[in-house]
Amino acid sequence: MKSEHLPHRIQDAILRHLFRFPEAIHQDTLAQWKEAVSETIIRADRFGHDDLKSAIKGLSVEGIVRLTKTGDTELYSGKEEDDARFFFQGRFKMAATEKGRAYWDRIKTVEKPKTDGVVLRKIMLSD
């Protein structure tokens, strides 16, 4: 059974992974993103590619990340009919936006060892 907080934990793990890279920009396939997020997620909940795709789309809709295909020429449309080609055909690039950097900086400020991402999100959303 999946936790109701799993999407938020996946999003927090995505950001934790993304901010390991210079300038918080990284490019990979969805399968490679899943492998990386699986290594950084706090609890060992099982999640699939669709769960990961939904979490990534949520970060994009919130303006936390910018998604493009290789070459930065094709911005992710956000349309469901484009998902298969965008997420499941080759690599895509994720880059933190200014809003995403500010969000990450606030998380780092309040984050404590072994703190669940859900608790962090509740703290951040109470601002």
C-alpha cells in the first residue's frame, strides 16, 4: 500500500538529487531519474515511473523546476498527450528555477537529520 504522502516525498527526493549538481541542472532518462530518486528517498516505499512522472510534473506546474528536452529548445508543454514522448523517449533536462532555488534554500534551513519530507513540506507551506 502506498503512503498518501509518497508524492511529496518523491518530490523532495527529486530536489535533493537535483541540487547535488552544479547550478541544479541535470539531464537523464525517466528510468535514470527513478534510480537516483530511489536512492535518496527517505522511506523504502515502492513507486513506479508514473508516480515519478506525476511528481516531476507537479514540480513543473508549481514553477519549482523547468523541464526541457535535449538542447533546451523544447520546453515541456504540461499537456498529457505530450507525456509519452517527453518522458519516455530519451533524456530530458530538469533545471531549478529561481522559485525552486528559494524553496530549496528554505528547506535546507529547516531540515534536520532524519526529518521526513512531509514534515518539511508542512513547515514550508505554513509560511
